[in-house]
Amino acid sequence: MFVEKIGQVIVKATQFLSPQQVEVVTDGICNDRAFALVEADGRFIGSQQHSEFIPLRFTLNNENSVLRLELVDGQIVEGDVSHSKQPFSINHAGLRSIEVAEVKGLWAKVLTEFAGRPIRLVKCLSVGRAIDVFPITFFTTGSLRRLEREVGAPVDPARLRAGFIISNELEHEEDNWSGRHLRVGSVVLRIRTGVPRCQVVGFNPKKGQSDQEVMKALIKYREKVNLPDGLLPDYATPGFATYAEVIQEGTVTVGDTVELVA
């Protein structure tokens, strides 16, 4: 097995990126969901209710000091990432409270003009940033191929917004890996449970509109799973991809070897 693709999103609910190499620390891929968008009153913005932000493409420079935004019309906006010294807490989709601070500069103006309502960009200060549950999600190419057969068309893996796609043509073999350790490059993961999916999987990962019945296909052939550790106990949807914890930090590059080590 090897790493076929890496996934990362700098600002929660915006366009998914595919870097060639990432550093992985205890709370996940560095800079993954490092920032988030909030309404004027501090309400958290997620993709399921606000897919209009998915087309926004945010990247960071090598020093992580300058944020670059490519807007839908091709306009480029750049600004530093210094933030307010007055943090506040937001409710992250009912999962937990995270501490954030507003990023200074032109971001509120640019995002408000884009959305047509006041929007703020915030830096996530809490451990785990704006990651939903566990630091890493992954799935295999075999599982993606099975999903594509159920959908009846190619499925862009960016719809599934996972940290790693692993080359392994046995469909959903990762369902049987819970509790085991997986070495990915120099990183070691402890595999947890399946990821319950939402309607975001049907949204075009570049344009944001719903244009493929991925969720309908998952409902047809995948069993429902719950979030781990008793989170939102009444929330159960078809599972696709797998959660994992980081037990050894390191670097992952596309093409790195992947192996079960325990």
C-alpha cells in the first residue's frame, strides 16, 4: 500500500487542497482547518449549511505567515495572519467549543463583499483547530472504486475531504482495521471508527453546488455509523472513510509506503 493522495483545507468550509507533502503532529495535518469562518454574531460556518464558500481557495505561504485567497472570479487577495489578542469561543457544530481570534486586516471586508453579509475570518487557537472529531480521516482506492460503481460515475475524492487516500484495491478493507496501528510515511496512526457522512459529499468540490447523488448511493449500500466516544449520540448516517489518532508525528509525502504495523 502507498499514499495516493493527501488532503488539506486551510479554512474550514472552503476549497479542499491536495498538497504533495505535509507535516503531521498530534492534532493532525499541520494547518488543516487552521482557520474558520464565522457570522457577525460568532456562529460557526460549516459546509453543509453554507456550501457557497466551497469555491474559495485559500493557501498559506511556506512560512505560514501570509494567507492567499483566490476568489471565484480569479481575483487574488493576500494578507498576513496576525490575529486579535481578544479570543472568544464558538460552538463547533455542536461537537465542542473552540477558542478563536479574529484575523486582522482586509479579510472581513473581502469575505463580507463575497457573501453579501458580514463574515469574519478567525484563527483556531484550540488543540485540534476546526477538525470535527479525530485528527485524521482516510479511505482506500478500493472503497472509492466501489462507491463509484454505486454512483454510476467517477467521484472526485475531494468530495470526501479526507486527509489521506491509500492505494489498496480491496474495497472497504479498512472497516476491519479498527484498533490497529497504521504507518503512513514516518507517521503512525491508531485507527478508530468509521466516519458518518453528511450531504456535503454531494457538493461539487470546486463550485459548491449539489450535483451528484453520492449520499443516495451510500444510503443504498453502507451501514449507518455513529460518531465515536458518545458525541451526538442520535446522529448516525452511512459511513465512508475512517477516523484515526496520531501516535507518532512525522512527515507524509505522496507515494510513501503504508503498512499495518500492529
